[in-house]
Amino acid sequence: MLDSAGRRDVTIELVDVRVVPMKDVDDDFARAEGRGYSDAAEWKSAHEEFFQSQGVNAYLGRTPAIDGDTLVVAQRFRVVETDSSDQ
């Protein structure tokens, strides 16, 4: 993975990748995302807000319809190595 300056920052290994409806995202997955979500309801609300934001609307040229059946890519990973040489 790259940092915001485009430098290598960390190497990850994907351990699980699933495509699931938003309604199937559970509390464990929401908390594991690492952004401080307390549960799946908070995760869903934040993602709905993001995907219906002005920036996404401008990029897509439309406002996407988001609901419980909207498919998302749910990934779990582990950190293999960090690159501190650029730090």
C-alpha cells in the first residue's frame, strides 16, 4: 500500500475478500475496519453519506442509490511488513 505521497508504506496480505450486500455487514466487520465505528449501523450510515456526497456525485455524474442490497467488497487483511525507510 502507498501513502498519500505515493511512497510504499506497508505490505498487506488479503486473507478474505467477499462481495456482500450492505445489510450483511455485521458489527464485528464494522469495528474491524479501524475507523472507530461502534457497530454496523454506524458503518452503514457513514458509507451511505460518503457515497452520496457531493464529491462522489461529481465524479460519477449522478447520485448513486444506496440501500441494504447495495453490494460492497468486504476485505480483511493482515500487515506483512511496514516500510520505515522513507520515514
